Amino acid sequence: MDALPDQGFSLGRSERRRIRSGGFTGPTSGLAPGNVQANLVVLPHALANDFLRFAQANPKPCPVLAVSEPGDPTFPMLARDLDIRTDLPRYRVWRNGELAEEPTEVKHVWREDLVSFAIGCSFSFEEALIEDGIEVRHIACGRNVPMYRTSIPCVSAGVFHGPLVVSMRPLKPADAIRAVQITSRFPSVHGAPVHLGMPEMIGINNIDKPDYGDAVPIGPDELPVFWACGVTPQAAVAAVKPEFCITHAPGSMLITDLRNTRLAAL
Amino acid sequence: MDALPDQGFSLGRSERRRIRSGGFTGPTSGLAPGNVQANLVVLPHALANDFLRFAQANPKPCPVLAVSEPGDPTFPMLARDLDIRTDLPRYRVWRNGELAEEPTEVKHVWREDLVSFAIGCSFSFEEALIEDGIEVRHIACGRNVPMYRTSIPCVSAGVFHGPLVVSMRPLKPADAIRAVQITSRFPSVHGAPVHLGMPEMIGINNIDKPDYGDAVPIGPDELPVFWACGVTPQAAVAAVKPEFCITHAPGSMLITDLRNTRLAAL
């Protein structure tokens, strides 16, 4: 994660320019292939320190890729010409915990006390799984990944608390073992699975009824494999009902110049 | 695996001297803690090339740590003063596939055409699991590890063929994930598991009736996790019924000067 590679920069910049100009407002899956995409959480400075401590204490669901200076709408570590206020296709603006609007830019609500967090996203490790020849079921089905609130509590920090939320991908046992190896290389995008095989042990009583996203079929020769999920910090923020907050709209991620392979620990 | 460390040498040498002098004829588990112990297979030169090709084609069950020169009873890569003919507590001598004797040394049957193979053993990765705080059930129960013939065929080479034999350790799901990470670091001692969770998928129909070793209890919150096992090459040799063969007696391993940590790939 030292220098931003030119290949990632040119891929990321062209997509960000298209989005910034209003030319694209859809989901970012598949854009700038190979580039890291990130979850966005923007909070007033007064809450940002607690949130950073919450993320630090719960690194598997909340892997922080970058934190901005207060009021600064750039992420120089992640992209050379990025404007946090315009470069995502769609945002969600929250006031006192209620969804206030879903705009395509947030310049009109920007404040000098806002701190932005870019949080790792499973797109990066899913790309590595697919590259290895492993089918990622929800992608093969054209659905959203199934996500579940578990009975595992996060470590609380300041006002932030809540359950660990997990995403699930069904895999044959040998592929599950391979997926542990592959995703262990990517600690900054949720890393290795947190559980596999026995959903009831982590408080998931109906695998066919995810709390977020879409159900996917699980074959008789497959195990459900669970990874910590970036919805965890979003749910923790929602529970706090901050007076003001901006997030990405679901599926509408921050496209960086980092290459996914640069996140590999080994 | 470059230089043999002094610590491993002094631990290994004192145990080998005790064994060589006839002062110890039992199982080697727990001797020279931290030193690599190995399976031994000794074959006439005429069969050795086929056996080496079989091992090369099946590296998970047959990880070769060292191969001797024909007739040479030393393994300079594994230990500085080792004599293959005297330094194991107990041997098995096979003639035409039949167990002929179980002596405590094999000088009286040694031949100039014999090639020795040292094959990695699960003791090394079990030590790493225990070091990490993971209970290894058969050790906790004071039993032999349960082993099963699977429906997965090995790749044949020359006269050698046979099924993959696996060992099983029951683990809670989170420990199973951690065990994949830990044992992936040790490719020369069977590496990552080959299967977990669904024994029937690999032809194991009664987990309580292992083909070798002892059954162990599996908790309702545990998955059976399966590793490729060093009994695989022994079973392949047994099927060939070579005119002459020497192996270690079960549990009576070759103690080397290598430290287990030196086998870690990462």
C-alpha cells in the first residue's frame, strides 16, 4: 500500500470522472476491475474518535483503509484525484438516524467537521476467490450477498456497540479450506472467515432468511462459510442515531486507485 | 531447512544415543520437544524411483523430507550423526508384504541397495496447533489419531497406487479456520486439511470406526477436520508387497535435528 500504481490510477480515475460528471449512478460492482472498492462512513468529528476506536477494537468487520482529516474531502492514500463529496454514484444522508435523502453528490450538505472513513469491502477477496476458480454463489446468481446479524457482540467503544454482522458464501469443503487460505491473505478486507458449517452456533436460526441482502441456494455437498461484514459498522452507526451521517448507498462504493493485490499480506 | 540448529542437534542427539544404545524402545511422541520427527520407509533401489515419483505426485499425504543415497544409512540433511539402522526405537521388517519381525535395530538385514525415505509426520503441525491453544483431541484423550481410507484415489506411479488415507481431528468451527491457517504454513508435514465437515463426501461412512488408530469423541459443536496422512504411502507400499522393505514401527519415529518451526513456509 505504498505508492499508488499507475494502472489502478488510470482505471479508477476514468470511472470516478464518469461518476463525478453524473454519467453513472448505479452499483459499482465490476467497475475498474482489480481496483479496491471501499465502504464509506462520514461522521461529525465529535463521534469520529469513538468510531475509530470501535473499528480498531473490531478489525475483522471494520477494517479501516483510510481516515480523512476533518473537513477534508480527499483520501490521498487511496486515490490521487478523489473527491469524497462527488465520486460515489449514490450516497445516503442520515439525520438523527433517519434516512433523509439518497443524492448522487453531497456537496450541498458537506461540513467542515466531517471525518470520512473508508472501510474494506468483500469485493476485493471475492475477486481473489473467483480468480482461483471458486464460484461465489451470489455473484453467479446475480444477487446481493446474504448477510446475517449474529449472536456475537462486537467490542463496544464509546457510544458504538452492536452485533457482528456476517456475510455467507456456500462452498464445497475443499473450496472452503482454499477460501480460508486465500482470504487470510487479505486482513484489510475482512480476512479469514469467522465461522463455517454450523449457523446456529452463531445465532443464525434460518439460513434462508438473511437479515440483509438476498438468500442463495446451498447445495447438499456445501457448507455455509461466514465472513465478518462491513454492514457491522453501518449497523453500529444506525443504532447510535447520530445527528448527521453520510454513507455510501448499498452497492454504490468508493472506487480507489489501490489494486486488490496490494492488499495481500503475503 | 538450511543449517541444522545447535539446539535441535543437542536435543536430537541425546535421544538418538539413548535409543541406539538400547535404552529406549517405546513411542517417540514427546521426545526432543520441538524437533521434527519423521516416518521412515526403506525400499530396494529397484522400487525406490517409482516410490519417489508416487510421493512427488501425492505431496500432501507423502511429503518427502529426505531421500538417502543407496546403501547409505545417514540423512545428513536431517541430523548430523544419525544412523538409520539403529536410531529408531523399533522397526518393522517386511518380506513379500508380510511382517517378518519388529526389531530394535536393522543392521542384521541392511543391504547395499536400500534407499531410505524420511516422510513428514503430523507431530510437527500438532505441536503448532497446541502451541496456539487448540486442543488436539486424540492427544488430550491419550489415544492414537483416528485414520480413514477415503474414496479419493492417489495419483498412481509405477507399481504404487492406493487410496488417500486421512487423519481426523474434531474442532470447533473457529478453531477449524485457525487450524487451516496454521497447518497451511507446514506444507512439508501434510499442510492444510483436505476436507472438513462432511465425511461421507470422501467415502467415510462411519466416523466412529476408523480404519487405523482409535476413535475419538466429536462434540455437537465440532466439525471433523481431515488431513492427508502418512499412512497413505505405507498402505501403498503394503499393497505392492515388495520382496523387502523396512518401516518404522507405529509411533516409533525417526527423531531429527530439524526444528519444527524451520518447516514453516511463512
